[in-house]
Amino acid sequence: MWEKEEFMEIVEDGYIIGLLREKQEQKAFRLLVDKYKERLYWHIRKIVISHEDTDDLLQNVFLKIWQGLEEFRNDSKLYTWMYRIATNEALNFLSEKNRKVYGNSDEISVYLENTLESEVYFSGDKIQKELQKAILTLSERQRLVFNMKYFDDLSYEDMAAVLGVAVGTLKATYHNAVKKIEESLKIVDVLN
Amino acid sequence: MDDFSDKYRKKNPFSVPDGYFDNLTERIVKQVKKQEKAEKNSSPLRKVRLYMGVAAGFLLALFVLQILFWGIQDYSQKERQENSQLVVEMEEEDIFDSHFNPTTEEIIEYLVAESDNYDLILATIN
């Protein structure tokens, strides 16, 4: 049942859900991993910054997806359901890291900035690094919303389904996040 | 916002090791299989642990009941002993005092004094 499919195509979520209904969970799971591994990877990566941590977390996320497939209900989109699992896993990781390293003193942004500075797998230029640093000055929720909207191009409706927050609140959060980033970058421009 | 987007470009600045995504599906599927196998293997042990837990709980409950039972028994025995002691003391002090030998007249006087039903007592004596 776990055999590799040689010609794996990008399939529709509806087809995968159909396989789940037919109790072909293993085939459905392989298709899911193939379709969403990159999107979920980048979503987690923007939250935790480090490639190594993202790789570990992605394994855990797919394990949880596999374990939850039987309970997955068709009342939410497969994509937003997986995105929610990935978001929770990444935020729990940061929360645990904050507790262990800083004793809950809420200095996780310091840790993330250090991680960004030392990250080997960063191919952006100086301006993009400044943008990432400015993003790290945002609150956790602002950072999530900004990344999901700006980089992942998620609709507010999908974001609302993932984060469990009203669309109006998300719009306001994104607006405030952009303003805060622009202010941070202006200061950087003046300093340079 | 447009200026902002133009200047910073919606480009993902992060990268991954070469070929990272190529074998990622296989790695994840393999890891999940491994985890599933580990859970299956550990499940009999978990069952044994569960049974042991239930058995330990049952024994503990029996032990507690036993202690409670002993406690009740001990209390009853103690109570019985105290009661018999009280009887003995009462017997010694009042009822069968060997120095107290009332005459029939004294008994009648006592009963009359203790009871309002004088006629009934007299009828009983006669």
C-alpha cells in the first residue's frame, strides 16, 4: 500500500478526500505530502526561521496529519486544516523555546533575530534581510498574518479558517503590521 | 503598499539545501511508517501496562477496604469491651451492691415514690 507512485501528478483535494472516504488513507497521504510539503515547509520556515528546526517540525506536522486523517471532517478545507496543524506546531515550538531559553520573558524575537543572522540557508540580499528583521519586531499574530498575506498570498477567508480570527480583525492586523514594518524600515534607512 | 511591494519584492529570501525537496516525500512517508510500526510494537506493552495498572488499582482498593474493615472490627470490639466494662461497673456500683439488702417494705415505698400509678402497683403486690 505504501509503494511509490512513479508518475505522481498534482491532484485536486477532492480526489484525495475521495480516497480517504474509500479508506485508501496511505495513498491519500502520499499525495498530500507531495502536494503540500513545500507550501507547509515555507509556512513553518517563516515562523521559526531555521531550516533544521523547520525540517524537524515538518516531519511532526505530517505525522499529526497522518494520525488525524481518519478524524478529518470534510467541513473544513484540507489545505486550511493542514495549515492550522503546521501553524500550531510552529508556534508551540517557539513557545517551548521561549520557556526553555528565556524563562517565559517573551524574548523569542531576540532568539529569532540571532537565528536569522546565523542562518546558512538565506539567499536574500541586504534589503530582504532588513525586511525579515522588521517582520521580527511584530507581535506573533501580526507576524503570522503578514507572512500569510504578503508571502503566501492567502485570502483573508482562508486565514480566518486557519487562525480562527474574524476577517475584519485580520485586515486590521495586516494593516497595522505593514505600518509598523514601514516605520522600522524608515529608521533603518535613516541609520544607513 | 505598492511602493512597499516594489521595493522589497515578494521574493522568498530563504533557501534550502540542494535537492532537499526531491526526496522529502519519501523521507516523510518512511518516518511515518517507522513511527506507526513503533507504536504498533509498543501497543502490547502498553496493554500490559494498562492491565498492570488496573490490577494494582484493584489490589490497592482491596487493601484500603481491608484496613477499613479491620478498623470497624476493632472499633466494634473496643466498643463491646467498653460496654461490658460499663455493665460490670454498673453492676458493681448500683444494682447488685452486696451491702444493699432492702426489705420488702422498702421496695414498696421506693416503687410508690417512683410511680404515679399507685393502685396498679398495689394490685400487683397483692
